[in-house]
Amino acid sequence: MAQVTKDMQIGQLLQLDPNIAVILMRAGMHCIGCPSSQMESLEEAAMVHGMDADLLVQQINDFLGK
């Protein structure tokens, strides 16, 4: 199983599993479809949205582990 890190780009995460979009959108990242967001790291996107990148990493890795 792949482990997600906060330095991975949003585009990489969505290629890994498109269902990760649901987690990001539930957290308030509604701009994940924007082309510029695809090249942003999870940490950068979390910072812009005032979110905890480590918490998002944990949620995504928990999801992928199921």
C-alpha cells in the first residue's frame, strides 16, 4: 500500500486514488478540480485553506488502508 505524504502533489494523490477527492472536498478543498491545484503539494493546499496537513495525511492514509 502506498503511503501518502504532505509533500505529494494533489494531482499525484488523485491519480493514486480518485476517491481521495471526497476526503479533500469534505475538508473544504473545493478547488481540487482547478488545474493549478494539481501541481500544489498537499501541505501547500492545506496551508492556503487553513487546514492541518498532518491530519489530512492521516485521514487519507487511513482511507487507503481500508
